[in-house]
Amino acid sequence: MMAKRRPEVVLVFPWLIVAVAVASAAGPASAQVAQQPEALEGVGVTEHLGETVPLDLTFKDENGNTVRLGDYFESGKPVVLTLNYYACPMLCTIQLNELIKALKMMDWTPGNQFELVTVSFDPTETPTLARLKKQTYMKDYGRPEAAGGWHFLTGDKQNIEKLTEAVGFTYRWDEASKQYVHTAVAVVLSPEGTISRYLKSVIYDPTTMRIALAEAKEGKYRSTADQVLLFCYVYDADAGRYVLAATNIMRAGAILTALILGTFLLTAWLREARKRRAESVHKEE
């Protein structure tokens, strides 16, 4: 009887230590992690630095009001744009949860120093769903004043496609799973709507975010050195189809936690050992 193959992992983290850990945990099949499966071709992000997004596009905000994208640039503040869909069972939730963690560590707040705009790329989603998502994240964020600075939008197919094309975000509907295949990215825009920087990750460093926002305000553009993208699907060779990467995300998170904890404990042990040696030498003297 042939051994059952493990799923081919296409979930990729931009940290080498995590990639190595996941590869070790996932077995030989994960050696193909760097190879993008054919079904994921055309899914990703192409940077359009220096280009301006169409500010005349119209959407519905979380209250059902018709708004222009340009409305969020009238304050003269930089804008962080995230592209998600609210019914996403995995990657979008992780991305927004990690974004909240970074925002909590920043002294800058949406609505004060910058605007935050989350747009659903699923044209079937409604303002009601957007409003419920906003309520969830506002409660978690714990800064009521941010409610006027973080906007959750929905739109029709035409306006969504124009926006995603403008920022180079490509995605695909998977009919078999009834879900979108997509990546995680936050786009930093200048107060004029010019693309300044891409943050391609689900882990957001608050210092990097603040620098990126400051650069956008000053009209500076910086390409992303880390081109590794996080896909929300894995290919299951046994099932012959793509499945959600929940297991791999949780496995990677558990391994990363273990590595961080191990490093902390090792550092503490070495510090204590040095302290004891110093005390021993002092007593001998």
C-alpha cells in the first residue's frame, strides 16, 4: 500500500526561519514550496509604484451610502488600502487581525494621521456585512475615535475591477470550493492617491507601517524587497484540488511561537549562567 502523500504547501511566509520550520514539519512534499502551482498562475500582486488610483470610483460604505474613493483623500492624509472579502474564512481574517495588532502598537490612529480603507473584491457582498465586520474590528481595536477613519466598502464588479487592476492585485474565483484564491497585501497611498508602497504580508511591523505612511505623505515611493506572497490555498494531491491552508497557517504559527519561546528561554538561561559565573568569580576573589 502506497503511503498517503501530504498536501503540497503553497502557503509561503517571508521569514526564512518559519519557512524552514514549516518545511520540516510538512515533510518532503513541502520541498516544492517555491514552485507556484499552475492553478495559482495569475494570482498575486504586480507593483504599480508611482501610479495613481482612479479616485472617481464609487462604492458603498458600511452604512450603505454611495461614496467616491477620492472622498478618503480630501483630508490630505496618506491612505492604507487593504483588499479583502468579508466572507473569507481564513486569510482575510488573519490579515485584518494582524493589522489590528500593529495598529494597537502605533500611536498613530486611523482618522487622525492617516485613513484606512478596506474594500471587498467580492461584488456580491453587502454594506450590512461590511458594517458587521467593522463593528467586530472596532471592538477589538478599542479606539472608538478610529471609527471615522477606518472605512469598510463594497462595490459592483466594474468599480472593483478598476481598483484591483490599478494596484496590480489579481485574484481568482475557485468554483470547486466556492472561494477566492488571492494573496494578502496592504497598499500605502499618498494623499494624492499615488501608490507609494506595498506591504505584502499578514504580519505588519508598526514601525515599518509608520515609516511607509510618512514616506507616502512626503511623496516617496519604495519597492517591496520581499516579494514572497502568502496564498490562502494549498494543493491537496489526494483530493486533486486546492484546499484552505488553515492547518498550515496554524502549524506555522505554532512553530513560530515555539521558536520564539525557545529563544527567550535560551537567552534567559544563558544570562543566568553568566550571572552565576560572575558571582562565583567574585566570591573566589
